[in-house]
Amino acid sequence: MDANFYPLLKWILLPPLAGFLVNGLAGKKLLGEKAGGLLGSAAILVSFVFAARAFSDLLSLPVDHRLLRDTLYTWISAGNFAADAAFRFDPLSAVMALIVTGVSLLIHIYSTGYMKGDAGYNRYFAYLNLFVFFMLVLVLADNPLVMFVGWEGVGLCSYLLIGFWYEDPEKASAGKKAFITNRVGDAGFLVGLMLLFSLLAAAGAPALDFAALEQNAPLLAHTAVLGMAAPTLIALLLFFGATGKSAQFPLYVWLPDAMAGPTPVSALIHAATMVTAGVYMLARLHFLYELAPGALEVVMLTGCFTAFFAAVIGLLQKDIKKVLAYSTVSQLGYMFMAAGAGAFSASVFHLATHAFFKALLFLGAGSVIHGMSGEQDMFRMGGLRRQMPYTFLLMAAGWLAIAGVPGLSGFYSKDLILEKVFESGGPWVWGFGVLTAALTAFYTTRLLVLTFLRQPHGHEHAHEAPLSMTLPMAVLAVLALAGGFLLKDRLPVFLEPAARAAENPLGARLMLISVTAGLAGIAAAFLLTLPGAAAFLKNALAPAHALIYNKFYVDEIYGLLLIKPLKAAAGRVLFTLVDAGLIDGVMVNGAARACYGAGRGLRRLQNGRLDRYALVFALGVAAMLYWII
């Protein structure tokens, strides 16, 4: 038996699956609302306990042998090709499993209060459990095929959760948009996987587990496909899949619309789970990307552009959740910048801190929306610190963390990324990263000011959230404040060999510049949210204001250039060739005509004349005799 065999791994995944089955099949009838919420939360708690136990056992192993595996069975076997349904628990998957189960547990607890009284309460927790199950399949998979099952599973669950209130056409449409956009990226991801497997099999290395792939990937170093180095082409195809899951340009457009789902869903999908799948995939396949420096440069530049572009759009949004949505797109761009610079551990570090402060901000926004009876426009809020003091203080912790205030979690991970990007990408990419940091500080400060600090807008009915919602936010606030400090020296070392960059003698100067940029963004937000200043800027910069507020009309451009032509072409092709031609013309009407013609022919034979019957009989006997003899 494998010395690394660890049968407890499957028990990290099974509780959420069991919670989905019970709540989904019988929850509403047998459990009811309260028990259904407790079951859904307990399932994630059990999963978190098993993940923590596995993490403890992993730490007890020597540094060079930190790997636990659990093989369930041989999933596919064909010739010399075989793929196991197997899971692995190494430093990278351990970090991801703890983040996924830990943050998801807090969101489940929060949801028991937020979703109280909803007609689909048990269905909601069933979907939430299934989502966590598939995310754990993704991060614990021992080979890319099992990872792809989790990859597609979270895409399905995102559709179910974003369109949870499917009676509303707008929300149902948002779910479909997320699903279809992800399918576009997933096509590239699947082609990349098939190309990787086929080339390695041709090189005599058909094994699929990640350890074997890392060992055999150098075999592709001198292989070319379509005039391009094989590692580069494969890495770019896989990255295209990541742009869908992790909402990078040009496939980021689904994520802002995904705010149509319940706010805890936004926190779950956009803080710690699905949108980080692409970042995790790059870190998991770092050995492939290290063979493809050209692909790494594309990753870094795409991340840089996405981070800056989304931050600009976030400056002028009115919807509190839309601001956080574009912030998520921007922060994911930061993670890809780090991965493109080869600093995969810095990317995962920011993934962890982002999970803390972004989940906190989303849950805080949910608390505001809950207390404001569904209102999401920040310009209709104001002064809520009086009615919602705990939510204000907790969201302030998330604001300070994401703004990069020194000593808090966002500061450490953002500063590490900017340092690594300066080493690898040069001053221009670093400069856009610093500018993005300033914009991030600006729009998050603007969110806090407009929601809690400016003149109230007569919402005396606003009220604080219940303890079931406030307590998870408090835990996340502690992590947002202290998580970066606790992890800054431990996480990069734990994730070796991903952290390899040398010390940068300019680090202190770079840090000072980025901190100054963040503080300038905070100060500018306090100044420019004053009523007079805001109105003056809106009038003075009217064309630019309209362009940014309308998100650079990217959705409209996609609709004009892609969606409408595809719909028109699909309508003609599907109706003329498939529906009218194939289905109606051949399968329905054609079959009917064939039966009618056959019936008319047979009718002529059945005419009552015995001489013709005798002739047909004789001819039949003669044919049989000829065939036999």
C-alpha cells in the first residue's frame, strides 16, 4: 500500500455531499427550515474538522514528504491509459481546503439568518453544500481529470445559486450568463488538457497524476504544435479556461451580473471558492508554466490590465454589491499578476487574505441590504453607522484591510505581489499595480463613506443584523485584521517550492510608494464624496463619467458584435436546416411519407387475385432455394 495513503481524505468531501442529498431530497418535508440550516452548516463544520485533522497530520511529516493521498478506485482504464478517482493533500491543497471549508462554514452560519423565511430555504442550503463539495473535489483532486469534474461542478452550482430566485427573469438571466460565459473558457481548458495528455502519451509518459505530470512535463520542452512550443500553447489554453472561472478580461462580464444571487452566495463564490479556481489551477500546474515564459508574460499582463480596468469601473458604481463585484475582478487580477511573475506563493497568499476581507465586505453589504429592506443603492443610504454600529465597525475592518493599511492582511499580500511584479515585470507593470492599489483604496473608502458616514436619507427603519449574521462577520474581521501578519512568514515557506524570488533591495522604497498611494486614495475619497465636489466632478468630466459608469459599454459591445449575430445565425441555421429541414423534413414528414408510400405499394399487392399470390409465393420459394443451394 502507498506509504502516503490517508483514508480520511474522502471524509473532507462526503459531509457536504450528504448535506446536499438530505436537504435536497427531503429537507423541506422532513427537516423544515431551522433543522435544514443546521444540517447544512454542520456538514461544512464536519468537513472543516477533517481538513484540520489532515492538516495537522501533514505538518507532522518531513518537509520534503508532505503529501497524503486517498485513492478510491480506478475510474478510467483503456489500454495503457488509466485515471484514478484519487485525492491529494499537500501544502497547496491543504491551504485551499482550509480556506474553502472555513470561510464556507461562516457563510453557512450567516445564511441561516439572512435567508430566514425564504420559500427555497432548504433548496438553498442543498445548493450551497453541493457547491462546497465540488470545490473540494477541485482543490483535492490528484489528477486534472478529477479536477475538471470539480471545475465543471462549481460552474453548475454557480448557475443554480446565482439564479436561485429564478422567478425573476433578470436573476435567471444572470445565472445563464455565468454558466455560458464559463463554458466558453472551459472549452479552452478542456482542449489544453487533451493536448497535454496526448503529447505526454506520445512521449511514453501517459500517467496523469500531478506528481507524474510534474516529473514528465520537461519532455514537452522541445515539442512544437502549430509552430508554437507545446508548453506555451497548453499553458495559454489552460489560462483561457482560468479567465472564465476567475473572471479575467475578456470573460469577466459574468461576475458583476452574478450579484443577482443572494448576498451570501456572492460572498461564497466571489471571495473564497469558485473565482479562485483559476488561480489555484495555475499554482497547481506551476511546473508547466515555468516551461512557458511567454505564457507567464501573457498571464501577468492580462492580470495587470484586468486589475486596473475593473478598479476604474468600480470608482463610480452606485450598487454596493456591484462595487464589491468589480473589486473582486480587480483583486483576482492582482493574483494573476503574481502568478505571471512566477510568484505563485504570493498569489496564493493574496488569495487567502482576499478570502478574509472580501467575504467580510460582502457579508457586511448583505447586513446593510437586510437592514435596509433590500435597498442596494449607496446614494439612498448614508448615516447608517447610528442604526447599524456593529456592521459599520466590522465593515471598516474589511475596508482598512483591502485598502492596504500597514499591518493589516491586504497590506502584506499586496505589497509582496507588487515587489515580485517589479522584479519580473518591470516598472510599468508595477506602476499600474500601484495605481490600482490607489483606486482600490478610493472606491472602498467611497463605499464606506456613502453608506455609513454621509448625511442620512431618512431610513429610520434600518436595523442591525441578528447575531447569526454578525458573529461570522466578527470572525472574518479578526482574520482581515490579523491574518496577513500571522501568515506573512509562514505561508510562503509552507508553500515551497513555489516561493523562490530573491530579496529585493528596493523593497522598502516600493512599499513606501504603495502605502502612500493607498493613503492618497483614502484621502481623495473623503474629499471627493463631499456633495459639492462630487457634483462638480460629474459635470466637469461628464463624458468620462458616463463611460466609466456604464462600464465602458463592454456588455453592449459584446451584444452587438457577438451575441446578436450568433443568435441571428443560430436562428437561421437551427430553424432552416435542423428544425425545418432535418427534424420536420426528414425525421417527421419524411418518415410519414415513407410509410405512406410503402403502404400504397403494399396495397397494390393485396388485390384478391389468387394467381398473383401464387406467383409471389413461387418466386419467394425459388429465391430461398437459390440462397440455400
